[in-house]
Amino acid sequence: KTIHYQLICLITLLLMIAVSLAYLSFGHTDYALTTVLATLLGQSSQGYFTIKLLKMPQIMVGILAGMAFGIGGNLFQRLFHNPLASPDILGISTSASIGAMIGIMFFRLSGLSLSLLALISSLLGAFLIFYLGRGSSSKMILSGIALQFMGNALISWMQVLGNDYNLASAMRLLTGSLNDANSSDAIILVVVILIVGLL
């Protein structure tokens, strides 16, 4: 079992590296793999802006966000002693989305203030699940699933109410995008993952 787990981790790591190199190599302008590696190592300035300043931060933020999702999923599975428990199934992600939708559609928030509102909303959703479940993991999971369905209905209602500009921003946030990712975002994610991971 341990060997299979290690093999899966190794294959996943190799796939991640391969996809990252492919993303750095191909686009509006294609670069040879040797050029990409030389640019990353500081031995070449060809494609420096595209490879190192635009695409590399996007890759790093994507990988770090994936790590954060993994930590979140693992945490919920350990708390509930149930492999089905995860932030999306329990409605925590939906609660965060509700906060983000309210921030965008009604208050036109963005950046840190929008992230804080989504965080507060997800914490409120978590407290509601714990309150409704009252110590029973099965009740908490069922409460989370119910919260998820109600939250999705509320999000759909807000989408109907919103104007085209706000709706486009909200959909981009709910779907997720790395277009605006930069190196400072990666640094923030590293700090958050280290602190939360250790806790």
C-alpha cells in the first residue's frame, strides 16, 4: 500500500512538472525547452518577461493553491473521520462563495477586502454546520450537504439579480483564474500554507 501511494505521488509530481514546462514553452510565442530552462536558471534573457514574470508566478500560485486545497480536504477528513468529508461537500466552499458574491454584487469589493468577506462567510458556514450537527459527524455532514444546496440556490438567485459587469466578475471569481497571479501572491500563499499547515 505504501509503495503504491509513493508511486502515485511520484507520477503526479512528474505530471505536474511536465504540464508546467509545457505551459512555459507554448503560448502566443513558443520557446524551446532548453530556452525555458536557461531562462529559469538565469542563463538566458530570451523570453524573460513571458516565462519568468508572467507565467512562472501563475504556475507557482496554481501549485500552492492546490496544496492549500489538499490541506483543507485532509483536515476535514481527519476531523470527521470520514473520507467523504471535504470543504465542497460540507458547504464550506459554498459559504465562501456566498460571501464573495455578496461582496461583488452589492458592495463591489475586490482584493483583500473581498477575500476577508469570503473567509468570514466560510467560517460562519462552518459554525452553522457544527451547531446543527451538535457533535455527530453524520449530522454535520448532512447539515453541510443541505447548506451546500441552499447556498447554491442563493448564488443562482444573486446571479439573476446582478448586472452583466458584476456577474462577469463574480463568475470569474467562482470559477477561479490565474491571469492576475504574481510573485507577491505566491509569497502570501507560502506563508499561509506554512502557518496553517503547522497548526
